[in-house]
Amino acid sequence: MARYIFITGGVVSSLGKGLMAASLAALLQARGFRVRIRKFDPYLNVDPGTMSPYQHGEVYVTDDGAETDLDLGHYERFTGVSAHQGDNITSGRVYRDIIAKERRGDYLGATVQVIPHVTDAIKDFAQSDTDDLDFVLCEIGGTVGDIEGLPFIEALRQLRNELGRDDTCFVHVTLVPYIAAAGELKTKPTQHSVREMTGLGIQPDILLCRCEKPLPDSERAKIALFCNVRKEAVIPALDASSIYAVPLQYHREGLDDEVLRHFGMSAPAPDLSRWDDILDRYEHPEGEVTIGVVGKYVGLPDAYKSLNEALVHGGMANRVKVNIRWIDAELFEKDDDEIAARLEPMHGILVPGGFGERGSEGKIASVRFAKERKVPFLGICLGMQMACIEGARAAGHSEASSTEFGPTDEPVVGIITEWMSKEGLQQRSAEGDLGGTMRLGAYDARLSGNSYVSSIYGGATTISERHRHRYEVNSAYKGALEKDGLVFSGMSPDGLLPEIVERPDHPWFIGVQFHPELKSKPFDPHPLFAGFIAAALQQARLV
Ligand code: GLN
């Protein structure tokens, strides 16, 4: 039977619970255990799919087409375990399902209540599909004491009571702030936060104390005394040099040992060579490249979390540091001179995924710059669509556009209302609500045998990548695009939907309709990012 590790946060938000969960899972995995990480989000949205990236960072899409919290990206990148729909639940989803059941009469006239109906649904979620696992790690979003989070905390309290202390472990992540005027680290907020937890009926087993200065032994002992845990279970979590250093650091501080001790388990020392290698590549690069990312949400790096990570992984694959310059596409619409001024120093140009018309002309101008100046270019999703609009305009279709931006006589990019998936014919209405009209999740693409992209994928003829978009490149423009040198080198298996475009007469110019960044891992960089950074390195040597 799986054992459960519940991860809660106290004192403040943004303590890096997601990274902590991912790192602990990686450490357990390095000892040979099978792990899965789940995220409980207390907000009332059914999923983050319709939330603005400004509010919530990127939406992470799984193979099975779930739009999930970006923490699931951390989980997948650190463990290699593919996340799925069943790994992220929100209050909104729980209430939606309960209300649907209530309307159907499934509760046979009973009064529907938070306890037991909501808490039971949360417990079922935590325990579903766990047969083949040693550990299930459940991260609870938000901070203990939040009103929205109470039913989740209550459900976990019940679960501990039902499963017993030997099969459940509560790890509470807190902050030990440094007060410069006093020159001291303060333990009081941690004490209060643990008191809040005990008031809700949960005694944490392990405290992970985030701090910006080393935690003195005396303070560790004090936290142990006041919070009712063993001193060894107070794990200092000093700010790390990078996220890739976190698993190794937590191991040195004894986190995984303490977790196993709690469960009364012994296991061989973890094999951490994978993490040593990642950190070495990250901290000792042998060169650097600068990549310009021309997008919309450039003020908030979390909006492009996976993209940022995948570029770093591409750097690791080539042992170079990747400097990312986030450039607001709208800058290029106001002032033509900006384009050369901003893009000339770049060794690679990337136009990422996005929604809406704002900034699109600036993105198209960036594509043109990359094409004409022969700078390595990667277009992702909207980025590929912009590359096709640019190509069509260059081939004489001066009005080429996307129907996403309004009615157009030249719909090089348009909405498709029917397509085939593994499950059969999929249909959607052009007028459907925003939450449910996208091509989401993993789809296969067939690669042309002699294409550049097929060599990047190691000679593969079929690949599977994750999608999240409503519009598609219109294959009726194939001939026009070829006139400008842009060819379709990957298509959906039914041959209808362009999945990849490339320019054979360019050193490295690729557009993909999917999101390769979602599948890149530090120990397994995505070939498109490894290839893009290798081409940028080549470019850096030229200029
Ligand atoms: N807005 C475009 C579409 O819906 C692209 C989406 C994306 O880049 N993820 O097709």
C-alpha cells in the first residue's frame, strides 16, 4: 500500500512548496521508490485553464489533456513521472462534481455538507489510482489558515486518523525570517504556524524551515521544543544557489532520511549521480548564448515557466549558459528601429505560445528578422502560426492573418471544428465556452523522412507532443508557403493538420504547433531545445 506525505505551507506563500515536493519525490525515487505527486488547489476555478498567466503563471498541460497548475511541471521535470488529470484537483472541481451529483439525486435526499461530502471527495482523490506506488506526495496550495484551504486540511486530518501515523507523514514548510536590526533568525512565525496546524487537529511530523541565513543549532532545538517535533525533524532549508541544487541540499540536511525514519523504513543510500551531473552542467558552463523571447507576458517569468526551464535544459545539453532576454512584442509595433536594436545581439529568437492579437505584428516582424538575417528561430504554437503568416505575406498574400484576430479574407490560421484523436473523431463548436474548445494534450505527428526535424528527433518518423490551442495552420496555404521556402515537415497522422514547419534554406528555422517545453527535463533535455541552443552556439561563434 502507498504511504502518504502531505506537504503544507505556513507563515507566507511562495515558500517553494512545489519545488520541495518535487525534490523530496526525486530523493525517494533515487532510493528506488515509486512516487507520484499531487496538487490540491483550494481556489474555486475548476482548473487554471481560463486563468490569466499574470494571475497564476503558466498553465501546465498533461498528456491526457488536463490544464493544471504549474507545480505539476516541477513534479514532472524532477521525477520524470508523467502527470495526469488525476494529479491536480481544485475546490471548484470538487464542488462542481458534488453539485452535479446532488442535482442528479445521487445523495438520495441527504443534506449535502462540507463534512462528509467535500472531505470524502478530497480523500477519494488523494487515494485514487495509487496501487503501484510506494509514496504519494500531496501538496496543498496556499497557506495554513486560509479559509479556502480548510476542507482540504480537514480531509487530510481524517485521512491520517484512518490510515494511521505510520502510513502518513505531514511535512510543514515554514519561514524563519532574518531580522537584520536584531541580527537574528526568528522562530516565532514557525511556532504560530504549527499552533495553527495543531488547532486544526494536525501535528506536523517534519518541519522544513526556509531561511536566508544558516539556522543555528540553538534555534533548531527551540523550534523542536515549541513545535513538538524531534530536533532532527527540523530541517533547515537555506536559500539554494539554483533549483537544481535543491534535491542535493535537502538530502545533505537529512530530509529523506527523516521521512524514511518516520515511516520506520530503511533503504539504500540514494543514487544522486543524475543530480550531481545536472548541477555540474548548470554551474560550470563552457560558453554562453543569448536568446531573445519575443512574447506578451514578459514581465512575469512564471507565465513561461516551462519554456524558461526547457531553454536552460538546452543549455545543459550543450554545456552553455543560456541568457534569456524577455522582449515585449509590442515594442516592435511602435518603433521599427527597435527590431534591429533589440534582436541583433541575439544568437537565437524564440516566439512562444500565446493568445490574442496584441503584439502579433511585433512577433511577425521578429520572424521576418530571424528569416532574413538567418538567426536560429524556434516558433512555438502561436509562434509557428506567426511564422506561417509571415511566410504567406512574403509569398504575396499581403492580408494573411489568423481568424483568432478577427474576420479575414486570408485565413492562413483558422479554427478547425473537427479532428481525429486516438479516441476517434473530436468535434467542437466555434462558439463554445473558453474552458472547453481547445485541442489539448498529447497528439502524434508524422515527420517527413528527409526533414531537418526528423534528424533532430533522432530519425523518428512519429512523435507525440502536447498541444494547447484552438486554431490551426490552414494546409490550403501549403503551396504559397513553399513558394517562400517554408515547408510542412510534420503533419497530424490523418495528414490534415500541419504540426511542424521548417525552412530548408535557413541554418535553423523551426515552428511547432505543440509545446515541446512541457516535456523537457534537466536530465533529458528536449531535442528541439538542445538543437536550438546548439544552433545558437554556432551563431554566437559566427558573430
Ligand atoms: N492562440 C493560438 C491558438 O489558440 C495559440 C495558442 C498557443 O500558443 N498555445 O491556436
